Amino acid sequence: MPELPEVETTLRGITPHIVGQTVLELVLRTAKLRWPLDPHLRDILPGQKILSVERRAKYLLVHCDQGTLIIHLGMSGVLRVISADMTEQKHDHVDMIFTNGQALRFTDPRRFGMFIYTSEDPKKHKCLVNLGPEPLANDFTAKYLYQTSRLKKQAVKTFIMDQKNVVGVGNIYANEALFQAGIDPARSAGRIGLKRYEKLVVSIKTILKKAIVAGGTTISDFRQSDGRPGYFDQQLLVYGRDGEKCPNCDNSIKSTRLGQRSTYYCPHCQR
DNA sequence: ACGCTCTCCTGGCCGC
DNA sequence: TGCGGCCAGGAGAGCG
């Protein structure tokens, strides 16, 4: 679920509450998320102080004295700072309790999320080492996308959702960005010219920035870390709108599937 | 190397 | 109201 704006929203929500705090105890209630939760976290983390939190792609890196937690929200994960005595509910898998009486709680119904610890450089972890550029950074340019996509036959939507090429763009924002750029999501990435990639890069950056301001998109279960939903769903122009009228013309929005993912587009406006 | 499927898991919704 | 089938913000693994 969470794409870059939702992860960024989470980062901004939790950071001021946990940086500087010292871990008192780790409560693990579920053995397995995407990968097994390491029971040694109960021994390793207590006593460590949270130094900083950063986002890389859709991963959150919680830097502690002696190592780093790598957290991914998967499709349905939520991180919240709560009072440590708040009763746990179904799907609350991890509580990281601090000495100040608060806790960072990880909730994830579908359990595609990830909550691991490394004492090595987290950027060298196999999940992070092959990631492409950050879409909001200066090195994410039309020239880069154009060069990277030469000879690629895969659909441009699949191409921009591949984290090797650019990170953070998930299914919702891929649909929206391609609509805004007027590009047919099924078109081969290698057959799109530099000019059109210029439009696409602008669309991706604009949409992600707007979504961050809105606190992300809540389709069903995403919550900002204070429990409020994200409000960007009110600005979605094509996602989930098949059969509705295109905002730009009189034709209706169609849906199809690309790479096993629902795809929404206007056949008239997107070429 | 590339690109396509399958897979992990729970819950909500729709149709019968 | 109950049940089966299908769908959902991701992405690693395995295959041809």
C-alpha cells in the first residue's frame, strides 16, 4: 500500500517522537512477517538510543547506537507512536517501548511488511543495494529515464514501478503520473522519447510532492502516524475510476492489467 | 540480462 | 447470512 508519500508521511510523523528516546523493551507478537521477526531483537535493542530516522525508497531506516532497524510497510503496514500501555489489537506485531512510556507500534494485517535489524551499513543490505534514484532528487531526470529505458520492451508503467529504475512509485502514483503525462501505460518504455520522459518526470515529482502535502493516500487502511487518514485520494484522477468520465475529455476511463496490477487510463488522452 | 508469473497474508466486497 | 471468488498502496524468488 504505502508508496513514497505514505512512507514519507510516516517518517515525519514518528521522527520527532522517537529520536533521542532510549529503548526499554521490545515486544514481538508475531513470528513471521515477510521474513521472520528475529527474537534476538528483544536482547539487542533495549538500552539503545534512537539517533535518527531516514527514508530510502519505501524503507524506513531507524538508526540506533549500534545498528539500524530496516522497516518496510508492505501493502498494509502502519507505524504509530502510542502510549506504551495502549491495549494491543489484532495485527499489532511489534511494540518498541521507550523509557519515556511511549512506544512505536507496527501494525500490518497482510504481513507483507518487514522489520529487521542490521549492525552493518543498511544501504548495503540486499534489499537496498540495487535501488534506483529517489524520484524527488536531482539525479532523477528525463535523460536518466530515457537512457535507462533504451531497448526495454516492458510497459512503461511496469518500468517506472520497478525499484531498480526509480524508487517509491507504486501502483497508484504510476497510474496518476502516466495520466498526467498523457502516456499510454502499456507503451514500451524503450519506445518513448526524451520529450515525453520530460513530461513524465515532472508529473511524477509533482504528484508525489502533492501527495506528501496531503498526508498520503488512504484507500482503505493507511493511516498517518497520528491515526488520521491521508487525503490525497480526493485528488486521484484515474486510479479506481474505471467507467467514470475522463477529467480532460468525454471518454470514459478504462481499466486493464499490467504486470498483475490494476491499471487505469484514458485511451483518448494517453498515447 | 530481461521480463514474466507466482507467492506471501488478511480482510472487504460482490454475487449467488 | 453464509460462502466462494476476487481484489487490494509490494516486491523477492524463480523460471524460461
